[in-house]
Amino acid sequence: MPGVSKHFQMHVQDPLSQRLTWNKPPLSVLIIKKVHESSVVQPFMDLVTWLVQEKRMVVYVEVSTLEDEMIADDSGFQPIKQKLNTFKEGTEDLSGRVDFIICLGGDGTLLWASSLFQGSVPPVMAFHMGSLGFLTPFEFDNFKSQVNHVLEGHAALTLRSRLKCVITDAECDTHINSTEKPKKIQVLNEVVIDRGPSPYLCHIDLYLEGRHVTSVQGDGLIVSTPTGSTAYAVAAGASMVHPNVPAIMVTPICPHSLSFRPIVVPAGVEIKVMVSPESRGSAWVSLDGRNRREIKVGDSVRITTSEFPVPSICQNDQISDWFDSLAECLHWNVRRPQRAFNNNGANGREKDDSDCGVEA
């Protein structure tokens, strides 16, 4: 490249080089089941029974999962139930105890699995047993062969970046000597700041790397990962971004401005969203649809890219899985194809509906 030092080399990582590699055979697995869904109960019991009896694996499940009436009342499952390890959210740390995760449900099940690990996340294998299934590429019909394939290390990985979010109260921010550290929360899809039940416009200030960029006046703002770009953000007009792209999406919600378009900023920048001193009311923040709370004038939300991504196991590869999801779940660019001209019409053209401005 002209004008570039011969000592300089730039390497662009090939997404297909991200592969699942086990340093030692996996021995433990966490099973996350979609709640309040009877159709998932039997597949859950079949999977757990197979993992315990045939694969001799240590299986972790949530206490609430085993409290499901259909599972608790199944006498044939009781011997397997006694061999399971249970945990409750917020009371036990599974870091270092689980080799990989299997999700049975929809995209929300994967979001829930992500929230259980506020540090490093084990590889996640997600079976599509929910409504949309954009993030769950595996079908359960042949689960044994697919899980065996993963256990043998024959799988591609998509490293889904997360956001690290810190909510700071104005009062705590002014107390320099305060010993209480704000809690950092890992977010896989998006951070949403909105006006909540207030009848007034949401008036919030947006900062990037400490610089005031703009003020948002509208229904709110979405700060999302590439994974979250196909969730709430795309409904608000954002571009759909492949999860391997290192970026953060900033998307306004119904802005009271004709020129406020969604933007994409580099991964790693620090974003601060603060309720403006000029705001007529408070705002509300939610993280992946959870932990919703009110933020008042002077309160801020600091967001940056987390150092702990979610390793999502692919069915095929990073590119094929994403475009398959776009086509199957969102019906991306679905259109009846335009017919080609035939040679029967005058001057090589056939007079049809397209000549009248209507395409068949």
C-alpha cells in the first residue's frame, strides 16, 4: 500500500476462524428452560436424562425449573431429578463450575442465561423452542447428534459482545468520599432510556468519551450491541449489524426532530446518558428488558463495551446462521420477483402491467 511503512501490517480477523476448542472434555452443563411453557417440559426431561445417564455429565438447573408441576409430578423423572445440581439466581456464582450452557426456549432464554454470568460466560448452545428464535439456531429433533458434535469440539462460535452498564445517582455522583461502588451490569441486547409514564418528552443529554454530542428530545434512546440491533433497535429504525462487527448502536425512539438518525459508534467508547437539567420529568432505564428503574435529573447511565462477550455456538457458521435468521425470522427483503422480458412483444418487449407502472 503506497505511503505505508513496510514495518506496518494490518490484520483483519476472519470470522470463520472463531472455533470452539475444548482444553479438556466438558464435564458439566447448565440447562436453562423457558418458563411457563408446557411444550418444553418433555424435551427438557429427555435432554437431562440423556446427559446424566449416557453422557455421565454433571447437570445444573434452576430450582424454579424443578418446581414446575409437570416435572415435579413426573414419577419416572424422580431418580434423575435427585442427581441434578440446583441453584438460585443471585445466591450462587456458577463461574468456573459450568463448562457450557444449553438453552431450551426463545431469544429471552438466551438473554436470561447471559444475565446469570456477570463475568466470563461459558459457550451457549441454544435450541429454538420459543416464538421468534433469532438467536437460537438449533432444532431439537436430533439433539443427541448435535450435542455430541459440540462436545467433540466441531462447531463455530459467534462472540456476541455485551455492554457494561453503570447507573449512577446524582447524589452519589457528588459524594466523592462515598465508599459504595455502583453495580456494573452486563447487557447482551440493549440499554433503553425512555420517558416511561411521563406525558412529557424525554429530555436526555448524550455524551461520547466525555464530550457532549447532542440532546435527545423524544420518547427515548436505545443503546444496543450488534446482537441487539435486530431487536428493539431495528423496530426503531436502526440498521441490522452482524454480531462480529465491533460497534455500538445509538438509536433514538420517536425523536421530535426530522434529522435525528440512528448512528453507529466504535466499540469501546464510553457513552453517558444523563437526564437533562432542562427536563420536565424523570426518565426510566431498562437493561435487556429487566432491572427497570426510574432515573431523575442529574442521574446518569454509563455504557461501554464489556470485556466479557457471550460465546454463541453456531449451527453452521457465523455468516450462514445470521442470514438464515434474517430470512426466517424477519423475512428480510422478501419480495415477489420481477418477471424478465420475453421476445414476443414489440421491440423485444411484452406489454404487461409493468408498462403501466404496476409490477406483477
